[in-house]
Amino acid sequence: MGRLVKLWKSEETETRVVYSYGPSEEQRGRIACTKTDGAISLLEPIAGVSEQDDRFFYRDLAMVRLRKLHSSGEFPDEAFMST
């Protein structure tokens, strides 16, 4: 079974970037990444999805993608990650 998560940049400052993540723009959560050290934090889980499903299907993949974006130093408006 494959998994896919989409990310949409919702805000960016000199110190951090915030992305919405999830299966669609209508059903999404929010995560943030600090630009200095790459620390990622959950701001808001996906509403209407269990904690376990949010983590397994979406959040863990979103975090991997955000780490890759941090490593590259580029934060595009949209990104995705799949397995």
C-alpha cells in the first residue's frame, strides 16, 4: 500500500516556515520547521483523522519531506512525499 502526503506553504519568515499537510487542501494539518536547526513541530493535526492514521499516513511523511527541504535550503510553495 502506498502513501502520499501533500504540503502547501502557508507562511514563511526569516526564522521558520509553516506548511499545511494532508491528503487535500480541505483536510489538512499544520507543521512548522525552524530554518536554523531544522526542528519540526506539530501546530495542528488533521481534523477528523485519528492520531494513529494522521501520523502513519500523513505526518511522518510530511516531516521527512520537510527535513529534505530544510537540507536543501529551499521551501517551495507546494511539495509532496510518497512511498
